[in-house]
Amino acid sequence: MLRSCGPRTAERLAVHRNTLLHRLTKIEVLTGRGVREARTAMATHLACLADALQATD
């Protein structure tokens, strides 16, 4: 999903493409990690899932 950052991804998230790119850049600045890299994207996704699971306990 993050690889192309194109119109289809933005459409699936119900945001404008520029909004998506801005948010990705903001995440990269705040974390210091390139979320457009596959390994980092997967780690970020898993961290969000773990946080969501922990919040339900």
C-alpha cells in the first residue's frame, strides 16, 4: 500500500493524495525512519497492531 502512494491508496484511505504524502512525511520526521521502506513500513504496521491489541485488554 505504501509503495506507490498513488491515487488508489489515497482513495482507499478516503484522503487526498497530497494529504497521504504529507502524513507519511510527518511520520518520517517524527520517527526518524523512512516509512516508505518495506521493512520499516512492516515494523510500523506491526507496532500499530500490537498497540491496538494491547488497548483492548
